[in-house]
Amino acid sequence: MQRDARVQAGTWSGGLPARMSWQAMAACRRSPLDFFSADPGIQGQCIALCRRCAVTEQCLRYAVETREPEGVWAGEVFSRRRLRALAQQLGRS
């Protein structure tokens, strides 16, 4: 996943230390892939990496709860339309 300043500083969402978070166990944590690329080939590589990840359920919930508008999360290519569908499946509005 492309890392922003928060990730490079060792924190993830809400300033939570990465070592205390499920994200620290994510397969994408140390990947050079750009999980926000629109390139279908790169998205395919990201999805393949997600399939081997141990925290896909937490990743999907996080992406839905924070309303991520784009990117590959838990092996899903996110868009606003896909986010709404996933939120409904998870019982969110």
C-alpha cells in the first residue's frame, strides 16, 4: 500500500500505533504495490496479495466504516458504488 506520512511515522488510522493495530499484520504493510492505482494489472496483483492476507475481515470492516472511496481493500476494488453495496452487506447505512 502506498504509505502516507502517518504510516511512515509508524501510525495508522486515528493515530493508533501500528504495532497495536490489525494493520500491522496486513500483507500489504510491506508491499511496494500501489493499492490506490487505477491500473487493472496492478489492482490484480493487489487482489492476489489480499487473498493471502490474514486480516481481510478487519480490512474490509475498516474500509467500510471509514468510507474509503477508492483503492483495493480486502481484495475488493473500492468505488463509491461498491462501498455502498458492502456497507449494506455488513448492515451499515
